[in-house]
Amino acid sequence: MNRITKLMRQAQTLVVGLLTAVCMLAACSPKPPTPEDLYKDEASGVVMVLNKFYYNASMPNGEHLYFTGIAEDGSLEGLTDDVNEVRRNCGYLTGTAFFIDDKGTLLTNRHVASPTIDEAQVKQCLMNMIEYVKALYEARMSELTSQYNALEAQKSDCVTTDYWGYTQIDQMRVSQIESQQNALQQQFSELAQERSNLDAQLDVSNISIHPICQLGIAYNDSYVTTEADFLQNNPCNTLRIAQDKDTDLALIQLRSGLTPKKCHIFAVDGSNTNGGFWNRLFGKDKAASPTNLKIDQPLYMIGFNAGIVLANTRKGIKVQMTSGRITQMPDGNRLLYSIPTMQGSSGSPVVNEWGDLVGVNFAKLNGSDNFNFGIPLQKVRNFVGE
């Protein structure tokens, strides 16, 4: 009995000691890593994306027109019906993406992986072009009609009447005129048919427009000199694009299907907390959860602002880390923060002071460099988990 009592007392002493140690450790609140440490830990998982693209407009008659964008005057840039020509004169854009697993899967914006375009404006451009071509056809058909009538009038010159009333017809000349008229009629019929085909294309609801993209990535600290460093060295395929117009997200994947071991992986589920077990035990997740955001909370964005222009250094391309604070309570659809961004930062990961992913950068407030939008983590999780 005394032995049992002794063991119980020893157990109580051990429990009290453990609790005391826990309380002492808990009193020492865990501190987030420095921004420099965050950068060193996570920059390797962020890549620059190059998209070489053009647009394919499938016409109702089965033909295709190709272009690379919409010019300032509203016309279609690089418009051609020759696919080889448009491939020689593709459009280019850069953005940012980051690894989310060990299978080479990267998260970025939809408009980076599949550049959007105003389809209504494109269709209006095509309609204007078709109407213009129709007007040209009609003008040419009118010219052919005038030429035909002029030849018809010349036939009267082929008939002569002598003093005695005898009529002679220059059959050779008549045959020549009729041959010319037949040729004009043939041209007229062909133009009329082509004009009729254009009428069938005026139903813009039947014109399908979609981008044709070739994707590749470049790693932080790597050297980039040509498009081959992206498209040939690290080609990617598009896995999935968000169908919800308010969710500007896309998944792309290295064709190798492997994430390089040197690259940091951002956990969409929040499992890669930098503080590890002790921070989770002492309430770090609760106090600084990536979904428990607060006004004026510091945030960091790791991305390639301005693409290759800003990233290129003598030591290879370098990703930038910019900082700001939450300026508006998230509404579940977007996250507003004061992190400055530029073209090229689309698709960048946005992390909290612990390095946990809290969102994906996707847009900026028009006319402002200091109010920018991210897609909140929960929305990101919903997309990735589909």
C-alpha cells in the first residue's frame, strides 16, 4: 500500500513538473521569424511564369482567324488566317506562381495561365471587319455590273447598215464582248457567294474565341536570356482553370511531374507553420491563423514585380518580397492590403508574419499602387480541393 502511495506521489510530482514547464514555456510567447528568414525559407518556392500565346477565333463557317490582342484603336492586333504567321508573332506575358506539392503543381492566376480578353469587343471588331469587307465586295460587284453594261452597249457598234438597208454584224467582235461578259459574270457570282458567306458569319453568338498558350517557368536565382529558358527548359501544362469568374486562380504543372527538392512548398492547408509543434501547442495557430486575419496585420508578398525587367540581376533573376498591412476586413471573396504591386506580381503568394499562406495576389485598385487585392486562403483551398 505504501508502495502504491509512493508511486502516486511520484506521478503527481511528475505531472506538476510537466505542467510547470509547460506554463514557463507558454509564458515565453513564440516570436515570428524575421522577414529575412522568411525570404530565405520561402523564395525558392516562387517562380516566374512566361506565357507565349495567341487567340483563335473559330468562325461559323468552320474557318479560323488568329490574333494576339486588341489594339488601342479597337482593332485586332496581328489578325491573320495563317496559323504559322501568328505563331511567329505571338503575344507574351509574365506572372508569378508557387509550388503547392511535390508533384510540380503550381498555383497562379487564371489570367496568367489563360489570358482573358473582352469577347464582346473582339466580336464587335470582327463584325466591323466583316461589314467593311462586305462593303468592298459590294463596291467591286457594282464595278463589275458597270463594266458588263458598258460591254453590252458596245454590241451596238458591231452592227452596221449600208445604203441599201443591208445589216452586217461583226460576229468576231460580238464573240469577244460576250466572252468578256461571261468572265465578268463569273467574277460577280463568286463575289456574291463570298458575300453571302460573310452574312452567315455575322451571327457573333456562334463565334468561339479562346487562347492558345505555351507555358514555362524560371526559378529564383536562375539565369534567363531567351524564351527557351522558360518554355524548353521548364515547360508546364495547365491542369485546371477556375470557372467561377470571381475566382482568378489556375493550377499549372511541370511536365516532369516533380518539384525540385531545393524548392519550398507552400501548404494550402496551413500545415507548414514555421513554429512547428511548440508554436501550435502554445496557441500560435489560434493567435496567427492564416484564416484569422486582423486589421493592420502585417503581410508579405513574394513575387516577380514587373517580370524580367526588375528581376534580372548579374546573379540571375531575383524574386522580391514586399510588405504591407491588411486595410479591410476580408469578406470571403477578396483580401485588401497595402502591399505595392506591379504587372508581373499576379499569382504571387501572400503570407502572414509567420510565413503561412493567407492568399494569392490577383489585382490592384485602378489608379493606385498601394491598394491591392488577394484571393483569401479559404477560397484558394476550395479551388485546389475541387
